[in-house]
Amino acid sequence: MLVAGFYLRVAEAEFVNTGKQPKNRAYKLKVLTVYLRNEPGALFSLTKTLSAHEVKDIGFSVSEAQQFGICRIYFPFDSDLHDVVESLRGEGLPVKELTILGLDIESIFTLNNLLEKLSRSGINVDYCCIFPSEGAQKRIAAMKVDLESVRPILEELPGMAVQY
């Protein structure tokens, strides 16, 4: 099972006084990591549960391993996921909920600049996914990093608004 579906819709932030949004924005996202059996119908079972809970505004990715798939489901930070998590666990699926970094970025150059600074600072990126942003020229990067360690670096990037 190798599936990659990327789509994430994140509400635009309001910027007071400037009337203008910065080129890039950093914020928190929630992610559920679900381990699926590598068999027909496993992904359907997951999406059926998400649909039953009317989960909206998500992005997801599924990667393949020998015996199972690793599905990451991305949500806006203010999402209440308790019922979804309980339903998935009730179906016997291992689920882990994390808070990760979300970035609205204008180009891959912004991501490259950030990754260079993180590398020089000894900060590891455990994983990163890039999503197209709905109706915009920007992209959304979802990164598992230490949020507090990366914050000062984000604040130094030109055109970056840090909102967490």
C-alpha cells in the first residue's frame, strides 16, 4: 500500500494594523499517526471512521513499510480530536496524537533557508510533508521538530510571522 494524498486547508490569519499578510507564517498543527495493516480495505476503514466523524479540513499521507502503513492525518491546531482518536482505538488501530509545526511558505527557497539554519543549529527534522494551499500560490509544510528550539530561528527569518 503506497498512497500519498496531500491537501490541507488552513484558515487565513488576521493581521491587524498592517492590512497586509507576511510572506510566510509559522503555526501549530495537530497530527494523528495511525498504523494500518498492509492489506486491502485498511485505508478504507480509516477514511470511513473519519467520514463518520465528519472530519474536515485534513491532509493525509500514507507510507509503506513491510507489515503496515503509516498514515499521518493533519488537522488545524484547534481541532477537537478526542472522539476520532477513541473511535480509531476502538477499532484496534494504534493512534498517536502530536503537535507539529505548520508553515505557510511562498517557495521552496524559504524552506531551504529554514532547513539550512536548523541544520547549522543542530536541530533535527523528524519528518516533513509539503501540501499545496487551497486557492493560493503558497505551500504548507508540516514538520515534526522541537517547536521551542525552532521558534527563535523562525523569528529571525525575513517575512516570517510566528503565531504560536
